[in-house]
Amino acid sequence: MAVSERQPSQLMSEPSGLGMRARAIVLSKEGILFLIMVVAVIILSQLTDKFWTTNNLLNQLRLVAEIGLMALPMTFIIITGGIDLSVGSIFGLSAIIMGFLWQDSGWPLEGAIVACLVVGLVCGFINGWFIVRIGVPPLIMTLATLALFRGVALGISEARSARGFPQWFFQLGQGQFLGIPTQLWLLLIGAIIAGVVLARTPFGRGIYAIGNNELGAKFAGIPVNLYKLAIYTFSGVMAGLAGYVFTSRISTTRADMGTGIELDVIAAVVLGGTSINGGSGSILGTMIGLVLIQLLKNGLLLGGVKGDATIVIIGFIVIAAVLLNNYIQRRTGSA
């Protein structure tokens, strides 16, 4: 009898538990942003019939790959309470060095590609070393290297461009695999790896701990300096990789490559729910924020909205999403 009396309450508690989990997902940062994206897509698809087509959507995903690759390490960095303003300059410098090593110095293109990644790694390491060893604040350090790396890139290029790459070089930036742009596969693989590392490993938990309380993380035995050096170096490598992908997509290098792209990277991360104060964020949120911004740009452009107005609308949506997210998080936290 006792067993049969407990069965109804157990049956009632199961849907309740499922409902609570569903509510938690919907009211999470990622859930809120996903709902905003769904609403935005519905509205944009009504503005023009060119928006909701396979070719257009795949093309837009191709365009966000470089920003997405740089947004992955930027998520780690901002979770720790840091920032990297130099990714656009590293992006451009790495690509320009790759192009001119091949075109002017006679390097084999494969070696120039490796050099592109090494340049990114070295630039990221320089940022990280000065931040953790000298104690330069990330904002100041990366603002300085933004100008430094950009100046070096302009000096090397001298307003010239590298072009005439062999056909195989364009496979990463212009090719497809199973009907999906090649660089999108690269971004998806990177996002999965970064998401697992951040959410499921001791390294990821250490990143969150540093963002919440860096001093407490040190007392807990977390190698804070090593972790921070690693993520800034990772940021440099991914910026170099993004520079390679971008060059493969547009078929040439330019002196102004990557100028201002750091703002798009940071916007995607912050819109994705990563706190600029550190301590919270996710790769999933960053990817949703990245896609949302690009779809807004594309949909508004196809709908006839002028460039300046598009920037204003996107800025308004970013602010509204952040405010809505903060409001719901406060309400759910106080409940």
C-alpha cells in the first residue's frame, strides 16, 4: 500500500522536474538570445524573400567564419575579466607576412602558411607575457599592440598586395565539403573543442574561477599566470588562422586587413552573454551572438536598410539583449 501511495507523487514530480529544467533553459542567457534570434529571423524573412534561402544563409555563415574563429579564444579571455583588442592587427599582420614570404621571399606556400600561424602565436604570446609577467593591464597592453602590429603590417606591405596564389590555396576559403563551406566546418570543430574544454575540463573551471576571483583562484592552487598566458597565445594563433582563411576567401592580402574586426569579435562574445566583468559566459552563447549579428546585417541590407541605420539597429539590439538578459537573471536569481 505504501508503495502505491508514493507512485502518484513520483509521477507528478517527474513532469515538474522536466518543466523546471525547460524553464531554466529558456531563461538562460543562451535561451534568451536564441529566442531573440528566432524573432529576428522571422521579421527579416518578411522584409525580403531573398533572405531565407539556402544560398544566402550559407554565404552568410561563410562570412562569419573568421570572426567566429577569433571569438572562441576571446570568450575565454573575457571570462577571465581580460580583453584582447589586438586580434584585428594580428589577423592582418599574419596574413601579410604569409603573402609576402611566398610572393617576395620565395618561400613554399605551405611554409608561409605555417609562418602565418607562428606569427599569430608569437604576437599572442607577447601580449600574454607582458600581461602576466610585467603586470600591464590587458586593455592597455593590447591597445598598444593593436597599433604596433598594425604599423608593422603597413610597413611590410607598403600599400602593396600579395596575389596569384595557386588554386589549392582557395579550397579553405572558397570550397565546400558536403555542400557546406569548408571554413564553416573548421569553425564548428573549433567551437565544439573550445566548448568542451571550457565547460567540461579543469582548465575551463579554472578560467571561470579566475574571472570570479583571481586571488582566490591563486590560493586554490590554479596556475593563473599560466592559464592567462595560454589563452592570449591561443587568441594569437586563432587570429593567424583567421587571417589565412580570409586570404583564401578573398584571394589577396591588403594593408588594411582586419581593421576594426576586433569590435565585431567582442560584440559577438558580449552579445552571447559573456560578462565583460568576467566569471560567466559560454561558447554556445558566443556562436549564437555571432550568427545573430551577421543575420541582422544581411537581412537589413537585403531589406533596403542603409548601412548607418543598420549599425544603429544592431547596436540597439545588443543593448536591449544585454538589458533583458540582466533583468531576467536578476529576477530568477532573486526568486
